[in-house]
Amino acid sequence: MAKESLRSFLFLNGINNYITLPTNSLPVGAEITISFWSYGGDALPIHTSIVSAVDVHGNRMLNVHMPWVDSKIYFDCGNSGKQFDRIERSADSMLFKGKWSHWTFTKNATTGKMKIYHNGEIWFISEGKTSMLSQAAEVRVGNHINNNFNSQFYYQGSITELKIWNTARGENDIKTDMNDQLSGDEEGLVSYWPLDEQEGNTIYDKTENCKPGIIHGSANWIELEKLPPEIEHKRKSTQQPKSTQQPKSTQPTQEPEELLDAFPQKALYLMIGGVALVAEEASKTLDNFTDISKEIVQKMIEKGEEVYNSSDSEN
């Protein structure tokens, strides 16, 4: 099967994987919406951030703990120069690990409202949050940036369909296209990374702004003939991304055992929707996986490799 016919998403290992995005990936001003599909790994909850940004002074401008070690999901957005605005809510583990979920985070500093949506439904709302978004100096996906611009709190899991808008979108708009792969020219869309490159360490922005991101710590692309039903995209356009991305290879796809052999010994991650399982335990849960996943699990068991997780601190 040609590589173009595959579907893919990015797995972050929770140890050294993260993405740097251009500083103009985020809007400046009163409003923002950021949304994505995610599938948290077995290590969660740990100290982790799935997206973060700071200004030139190291002030936190944007942060999502997905979740923190206390199983709370935190959404930080905007900074007065003295403190950032925050909302938070405790979450059951089924919301952030073990299956795909769609998350949307919005802020309107004019109305003071910050909201979190889960699978298109309002999940939490708070008012009185009026700090604006200033120009970002550093933007990351997959870890947290502290005020010294150092990386910490790596996210373990998979992410796809990362979209950033310059408005605080409403519930109807979110539901309308949460399952869609966009064309890139939608009104208010600032940045859009489908995260389906299948290979390489660059992710491509599908908007006319063409803001590529760089993957650090080696890209772990998961390739399936068909995406899980929760995130099966309804394609609006066959238009290619407006970027300098090279044409896709048409080389035959690798068998599961060949894909596993490509990873270093003692560092194999079983990447089924972003969840890492210890091989010897995997056989207990085979009934919960698709046929494609079962095949990869079985190869993992045969190899007898162990999976290492990482965690570690202050939100």
C-alpha cells in the first residue's frame, strides 16, 4: 500500500519529545481558541503540559496541564505582567487517557470568560479573566516552558488536528468542525497543523501563513490504514498544504515487526493511540484493541521488550 493512503498521528514519549512552534502561531489581544484531539498515555497523571507559551520576559501566556499530577486539567491564558489567568477542574482518568478525546480551550478577555470544552460540550467555564495575550516569545507543544525558557513536564500521548483561532469560538462552531480536516482558509483560523506528516521532524501549517513546527527528540509517527472512528476526518478539500513540504514517498509500508525494529532496544514504546503498555501486561487487554492494534501488541509481546515511563514537580 502506498504511503499516501495511510493515516497518521504523532506520539510524544513523555521523556524528550516536544514541538517548537513559530512565535506568531498565537494571536495577540483579547481572544483565542485552541483545539486538538489527544490520547493520553498510561503514565498520566503526571506533571505535564500539552501546550505552553511565554512572552519575552518569561511570563506565562498560555498553558494547558493535561492533566497535572493531581488529575486536574488547568488552563492558563493571558498575563497582566504580575500573574496569569487560570481555570481548573478535576477530571476522571477516562477523559485524559486511554481513548481519544477532543479538547477546546477558549478565552475572551473582553467578556472575561474562559471556557473548556470536551468533545464539543461545555465542560467548565469561569468569569473575571481579563488579562490579554501579548506577543509570544516561545511556543511549545508537548512540554512546559518555565520562566527561564527551559523545558520540563513532558506530555506522554498522541495528538492530532491542532487548530488555533483568533476568536473565542462558540459551542456550535466547535461541534461543526471538530471532526473535520480543514482547508486552511477558514475565517479566524490563525494556525492549523493536521499532524499527519507520516515521517520527518517537521509539521506543516495548512493556513496561508505557513508556520512549520519542529519536532525535538525524534518523531514517533503512528501509521494506520484507517484512523480510529472518533477522529476519522471528513475531508473538506484535497488541497495540499501551502508549504514547502516535500512530496510523500510511495515506498511500501512496513510490517508491525519492522516498525518496532526501527526503535532502539530498551526504549520501545507500544504506540497504540498514544498509550504505552508493558509488553507482558498487554495480553490482558487485547480484547480492548482493534485488529490493527492487536497485531502490534502481539509483535511487542514476542519481542519481550519493556516500556519505560517518566514523570517528575510545580505547576
